[in-house]
Amino acid sequence: MAQRDTIKERRKNIIAYINEKGRADIAELALLTHATEVTVRRDLSYLERSELLIRIHGGAVKNERKKSIWRTSSIASRLEKNREQKNRIAEFAATLINDNDSLMIDGGSTTQIFSSFLKDKHNLLVVTNSPGIAEIVLENDTNRVIQIGGELVRDTHQVAGPDAEAHIRRYNVDKCIISVTGADPEAGLSAAIPIEASIKRTMIEQSRQSILLIDSSKFERKALCYAFDFKVFDTVVTDSNINKLTAERLRKQNVNLHIV
């Protein structure tokens, strides 16, 4: 019984720590719990099966899947969720970008991964409301970045609000790259935070072409705030886990859908 109590207490401490910090690696948790890394890995596997956390390479992140439709997850958590699908989407989307393009890139996990696939592009001008995306794009010294100013939203780590929208309206670009929280073929696309829905609309208005990057887990799901219909996008890119019926419904609406 004493050993069982120790296991229960250790796992409780792991969950409390990850919920507070957002993420932790195995070595960090081993030090916290005075357990071996092998034991911590077993604990993380058990806790993931119990849907109390999400395993990632080398550690775990907070499970925020059960948040209400008006709440959003941290960027760290979303970057790890469905990573393989997001990588495929991002890699394909990068093929739609040409050297010398001007872009607006919306803050988000899939769009941030997308920005890392632009490393072989040259002379891009990127307007973004994401400090993380700005840093990645600037790793290529042929690129220029305009960082949008305004309120920085804590969880999503992107700038939004009236000041940000006014700043975006100063620029006209070739293409914008957008992500969303929820998608439904009939109800349209939605965001968890109204000011973020508004800034996405502004980016689309200031762009000649618009590209939506959306992993299949976002379909048949609604967030708090309606943002726009699929018809505002020239191209929609998703992964091969999309429900076949959903794909058919989108194509019947003449959505230019790429499944990768």
C-alpha cells in the first residue's frame, strides 16, 4: 500500500508541476520526484492514457484539450499537438510561396511551423503579429520582417487588438497565411478569441491571395467567435486524416482543397 501511495503522490506532483509550468522534460521531472528517468517515462505514459497530459519528445506538456470553446491553449502545447500532420501541411504550403513574395503570416502553431519551412526562400517581406514567427523568418538574412505592434495575448503569444489592425491596414501583400481554431463546412471558420478573429479578417482584406492551413482535428469543431467562410480563401491545406465526407462537402462548395 505504501508503494502505491508513493506512486500516486509522485504522479500527482508531476501533474501539478506540468499544469503550473505548461511543460517539462524527463530529466526535470526525475529531479523533481527523486525518481529514475525510466520511472518518469512510465508515469508519463500512464498519465497520458488518463488524458491528464500530452507526451512529447523528451517530456510532456499540459493537456488543454478540454478547455471551453472560448478558451485557447498555449502556443507551446499547440506546437506539439498533431505535430506530424502540421509538418506535412506546413511543408506543402511552403511550396506555394515564391522568392520575393510579400506575406502576412497569422500567429498560430501551424503557421509558426510553416515559417520554419521558408528557410530556402529568398527576399521575402513578411508582416506578422507573432514575435516567434518574426524570429524564425529573420534566420534567413535575405528576408525582411515587419512586426505588428499592439497587445500581446499571453497564451497564444500573438499581437491583436485595434492598434494591431490599424498597423496591418498600412500594408498590402501578395499572400496571407492564416490558421483557425474551429472549422465546419456549413458554419464556417471560428476563433476562440474575438480580437484574434478580427485580425485574421484584416489580414485577408489586405492580401491578394489567402491560404488557410488547418489540421484535420479542427474540423467538425466550433470555437467561440465566427471569423469567416471558406470562400474567402484561395487555397485550403489540410492533412490526410480529414473525414472523407467533410472533404466532399468542402469540394462541393468549390473550395480549392489540398490534402497532404
